[in-house]
Amino acid sequence: MLHLLKIDLKKMTSYRTFWVVCGLYFVTLAFTTASGMEFLKWLAGFIQGFGQSININRIPLYHFPDVWQNLVYISGLFKVVLAIMVVISITNEFTYRTIRQNIIDGMSRSEFLLSKILTNVLLSGVSVVMVFLIGLVTGLIYSPEVRLVEVVTDLEFFPAYFLEVFAFLSYALMLGVLVQRSGLTIILLLLSNMIEAIVKVNVPEAAGWLKDVFPMQSISNLVALPFARYAFQEIQDYVSLTALAIAAIWAFLFNYFAYLKLKKSDI
């Protein structure tokens, strides 16, 4: 398995686009997630200009344990950038016929797909580590009091974040295998939530429970929006086992459908 991962990484790292997109992703992720307090300071100054005041120290955006869910939710919004990299990677395999060369060299179609899945696992894992480190550093800086029990509270959001990123990258991989054209695949990827929303609007009210089973919705359900709690509203501050199960099933199906397409494709 490690050999397959090395093969795929060698191909991906030879693309300048890989470094540009990944660099953009990680720089944007780090800057956005770590600059929340600066945004609050700007907001406080803006509101003060209208004769109002806001005490940003009363908003525990980066305090343990709130920091974990807050950063994981924000970070999940950027997974589309990594997904675009996955699309470019898989569609280039068909455009430049490298997949055919891999098969000629003795790699089976299942091994080829496994190499892509392993890369998705690696990208998801690196994202988790980066968000964890950002959360740990910012939490240590901004928390008025650091206690171990608060630091380790809510760490279950990280397995959920890993699954969120991996499932979405698996979806991008499936689209790339099915369409095999980077431009069209990226358009479909970006419009996926809109298309799903249109379909959900037409779901009968009696079958409303199905809306949470749709793929994009099930991935979004892994980590709930946390910021409403600062407006004294009740939120879901835990990871639902049902949401985990549904998203895991979709991740499996995305990769399985990609395998079925590869198995039948004339490459």
C-alpha cells in the first residue's frame, strides 16, 4: 500500500498545479482560522463607530474547548480547494494516458484506484494535523486559563473532520472518474450543493427525513454550525453517530462507484 501511495505522490508532485493549489489551501486555511480575533477586533471597532460597544473578550472563539469545533467547522469550508486538486489529478490521468501506462506496467485497476484513495487519506490526515496545531496554539494564546480537561474536551470533532474531508475528496474522485474532463468536473463539483438543494426542495414533506441522507447534506451534518451559541442559541456541540455512519457509507459508495466505472472503462 505504501508503494502505491508513493507512485501516486510522485505523479502529483510533478505537477506545478499540485504545489500551487495545496499551497493556496494550507496558507488560506492557516490565515483564515488563525485570524478570527483580528476580525473580532475590527468588528468591535466598526460597531464602536456607531456608538455601540462589544467586548470581544466575552466571545470565547479561541478558548478551550470551543476552539476545536469552531476551527473544524471553518476549516471544512475550504475542503473544496483540495477537492479541485483531486479532480485535476485524476482527470490528468485520462488526459495524458498515464493510467493506461500504469496498467501496461502491471498495476491493476483496483490498485490504481487504491493509490488515489490513499492519497485522499493522506491529504485528509494532513488537514487534521494542521487544524489541530492551529487550534492548540491559538487556544494556548487566547484561553484565559488552560486546563487539561478543557484541552482534551471535544477532540471527537477531529475524526468527524477527517471523515468530512475524506468523503468530499472521495466524491471529487468519483466525479473525476465518471466525467474524465477537468473543467466540467470542477463545475459539477462547485455546483453540487446547489443541485442537491434544488432536488431537496422537491422532496415531499412526508419524506423530509431523506434530506439528511443526501450526500452533501450528510457530509455537512458531521460538524454543526457552532457560532450561534454566542448569540445565546442552542447548538449541536457534539458529533452525531448517525451522521458519522451516513457519511462513512457515502464515502464508501463514492469510491465503489469509481471502481465500477474504472472496471468497465476502456482506457
